[in-house]
Amino acid sequence: MAGRLAGLGRAELTLLVRNRTALFVALLMPALMVVLMKSTLEGMDLGEAGMSVAEASMTGGIGMVLILVVHLNLVSAYVARREELVLKRLRTGEVTDPEILAGTALPAVGLAAVQCLLLVAGGVVFLGVDAPARPDLLLAGIALGVLVMAALAAVTATFTRTVESAQITTMPMFLISLPGSGLFFPLEMMPDELASICELLPLTGAMTLTRAGWVGGVESGDQLTAAVSALVWCAVSVFAVRRWFRWEPRR
């Protein structure tokens, strides 16, 4: 199994490196978004949420990596491999369906992990941000975020007809997560009713754990709720993939 996954991962990594557009989005867009949002946050008072502008920018940067590197890239990858009949051919061999999906996701997941590590190190070294208060929670938040975004990428690919249309079908996740999942704007700064709704969004649970791991200040009950929310989204997404994922193009 490990050998098959490694082989699929190497092949997908080669295709990712050759795709300059995907590589640009994966490597540069998260950093550009952090710079843009940092300039916006400098005019806001984040003291109520117990965060500095730099800390909000770093946690938001991790969220952007999860959305752009994992979700957006994987939707395009799954759709491209399906339309090229790669997925259909792979299913005729010994590779199982979960292995096909996981192997395709490996390069994006590995790239996201490296970028998150660089963001943490860069924030501590260059921006003077304090080291993560709870590294275990930070890692848990990133891991759950990767799982949720990868699973939802497979769901989104189900109703995405072409690689070009992936730019449209992935937009809702970006638009609801950026303001609503606590990437840059903590939920504590929202009205209670709106915050309660935003807590149900796919990426909110992972981002809550990420913030708790970096700056602390999140009650243990809220941490448990955040973890359960992320796991529920994973379970629902896996069910949807098993039920509706398409392995070959519509004809």
C-alpha cells in the first residue's frame, strides 16, 4: 500500500511542478494574501480577541494555505485526472479507491504542511510573534483542516465538469471561509448570532484549534466542540464521496 501511494504521489507531484499556474497559486498566493490582509488588519482593534495583528495574519495565512494549496489544487487535480481517464484506468489495477484519492492528494498535503511550518517559523523569527503556546493544538488544527479541505475537494470535484470551471466551484469555499471561519477576523468580534452560524462552517473548527494552539485563550469545551465539528465535516464529506464521486467523465 505504501509503495502504491508513493508512486501515485510522485506522479502527481511531477504534474503539479509542470503546471505553472497551480504552482503559482500554491506557493505565492497564500503569502500575498497574508501581506494584503495584514495591511487591512492594522486598522482594526484585535485586543478584544486577544490577538495581535501579526498573530491574526499568521493564523489567517495557515487558513489560506489550507484553502488554496489543498482545496483549490485538489479540486483541479481530481477533475483533470477524471477527464483524462486517469482515475478510470487506475481503478482497473490493484490500487483501491481510497488509495487513488489519497495518492493524488499527497503532493498538495505535503506542500501545505511545509508552508504551514515556514509560516510558523517566519512569524516567530521575522515578525516577532511568540512561539505557539500549544503546539499540539496547532498541529491538530492543521491536520484536521487538511483532512476537511481534502475531503471537500473530492466532493466539489463531483459536480465540477471541467478544470476551468473549478475556479468557479471552489469560489464559495473561499468566500465563506475568509470572513466566516476566523481566518483573519476572530469570531469574538462578530455579533453572537452571526458567530453561532459561522461556527458551523467547514473550516471554523480547524481554525479555532489553530488559534488556540498559537495564542491560547480558548476554553477546553470550545476546543472539543471545534474538533467534533471538523470531524463531522470529514465524515459527511467521506460519505458524499463514497456515494456520488465520479470516476469517469460524463458522456
